[in-house]
Amino acid sequence: MATLATPDTEGWSNRERDALMEAEFDRLISIQWRFLHQDWPVVKRAKYHRTEVKSVENIRKVKDFVQRRLGVIPVFFFLVVIFGVRSYPGPYRNVEKGLLILYMLLKGLSTSEMSEFLPKSSFHDVFKDFFGRETHTLDSKLMFCLANMCSSINLRLTSRSINSEGFKQITLHIDGHDSRAAYLNADKAGMYSYKLKKSGFRTQVCCDMNNMAVFVSQPAECCDFNDGTMLSRMSVERKIHHLDCIALDGGYTQYLHGIIEGSDQIKSPNFCCPVRKTRVVNRVSEKSTFSLQFKLCCLLLNIKRMVASRNITTELHHGFWMQEEFEYPDGVDTSTTQTPTSPSYAVKVKDARSIFRLQDEFLNLSLAKTTGTDGDDQEMEMMMRRQHMMLAKLLVTVEKEKTFYSMLYGKGIL
């Protein structure tokens, strides 16, 4: 098999290779991870709501489960970048609606099985509004994030060193993923999967050598579309760099010639096969929204892995969604939405410094008026100095608490 004209990294030491990866990761995070420093977006509630805001039943159970499975930062990303673009139907907090979407996907539940938290009709309206409205915009955003947030050609070329001998040129691998499908009026014969022994959808998933999903195909019926036919319809040359080499299993072999002949951008060295991988099965309910759900899950998994591998620090505002009754700011009364139920440590520091400054000014004023006065004034001066010292200690204590809790958030304990 011919080899690609990739940069010569064989003579590099592990230290040089690690330094290059560190620099590329830092560049990627500085450009594609700006959401880490982003404020919670303003989401104005729909004007037609006739009832007061209601709390979702058992929302603490939802928050705890989502936090355990994904972590703080992936959920913050979803609520701020993906979900927090508008208000959704129903007299419930939009943050909690978004958390219910994540809970459903993580649990593999249907909309009707979410009645523990919301009435079936209410959750169905939220589900349809999120996945069914502005579908193309959501799909484009998910595809862009998958391609750019956690992978780049420099990272893929540097990561080749982890491959086994004979496969050092591989930077990507593609395989089909069959998902169980069960919905009304489904063409069960056309959707039959020999892997599942039942009807299902097939999706092609491309990952790099760091296990980051880079792109995902549109789903297709299992029986009518095998791995090779789906790959030939994906326009894969638009999704990879000309230096990428894709590992494939034997199911794609007979289709490669047609793919290469039909493109002037990719050649035989861009593929390596056969490589056999393990079988994975999942369950879904509808084809119309499955593609979006699948891409969203891949993206959130990417972010979770990236946060863990890069040890990205969790800031205080990332975990606001864990607080009771937290909601997006509405642009009118931000104090009720962005201030935690109990004062945050940033608020405590600000308040302490404020009273510290006022009392310091009062102390200086007292000293200016009472130079060389009687014992009562000296006693007052001593009392003010003691208060001054107590406030200084309070500031130190609050700063230590802030550092401690930030560390707990970063480790995923809170």
C-alpha cells in the first residue's frame, strides 16, 4: 500500500511529540472553547404564558443523574450553546426543560416515559420544538462542533504514534452503528438489521485516534443500506484532510474503487482496510430526530472526554444549573436568575470588601477627629481596629472557601 506524504515524526522524541500536542490542544481550546468564559444567555419567556413559572417534579433527581453521567461543563455547553437560544413551550423553567432532554437521551427513554417529571403533552411539545424547529440550523451547528471542537489534522497526525505497527498512518476510523428502531408505520422489512435481528437505523461514525467523533452520517434503513453504500453517499472527501488515512473494515472494500474514481481529492492511500471492530447496539424511536440526537450525544461525549483528558477547570458559573430554581436571565431581573439561592462566594467577597471599605473610611475619619482625645475615644479606636482585623480575616476565609469549592467542582464532586 502506498503511503501518504505526512510530516516525518519518526525521529521525534516523546517529549517533542507531547509538546506539539500540548500546543495544538491549547490552540484548539483558545479558539473553539470560548463558551467556557461565556455568560448565561438571556432567554425571554414567551408572552402567552398565563400561569406562573412551575417547578419540574423530581428535578433534583434529573440534575444529579445528568451531572454524574456527563459532568458540569458538557451540560453547561448544552444549555448555553445548543439549547439556550430561545424559550420553549410550557410554564416551566427553560433550564429544567433542557435538563429533561439530556435525561431522556442518557436514559434511553421515550417521550411518554418522561411523565414522572412533566405531563406527557408538555414534554412532547418541548421535545418537538427543540428537535423539530430550525432542524437545519441545529444540524449544521452540531456538525461544525463535531468537526472542530476536539480534533484537528495536527492532533490526528501527532496521535498516530499510539497505533500498532503496520497502522502508523491511520488517523481516522469509520464504522457503521446500528440502532434499534421502533415507531408507528415503520417499514420493518427495509429496516431489518442482521446485527440486531430486528428493525433499525444504520449510521456511519468517524472517530480519530483519540476517540473523538469527527463526523456522523445521516441515518438510513439497515436492510436497504449497508456500510459501503452509505460511505459512497457521504462525500467523505469534503469531511477529511488530504493527509488523513481512514481505517475501514471488510464491509467497505468493494466500494472503495468507485469512491476513489469519483473523486479527485482522495486516493487509495487515504484508506486502510480491512480492520474489524466490535459491535455496538442502541435503541431509538423516530428517524426524523434520530440523526440530531445521535450527533448531540457524540458531541457531548467528545466534550466530556476532552474535559477529562485536558483537566479543564470548572468555573463557578458553569455549575449554576445545579442550583435550585435556577433559570436563564430574562433581561429584566437578572438578580433572580444569575444569583444563586444561597450567596455565591463571589458575592460574599464583594460584600465583605464593600463593608470593609466603608468601615475603613469610618475608622480613618474617626482617627482624624480624635487625635489625642480621652479614654473613651481611645477605646472606640481600639474597637474599630479589632473590627478591621476581623474583616480582614473574613476576606481571607472567603477566598479560601472559593478556591476549595472551585476545586470540588473541577473534580466533579459538586
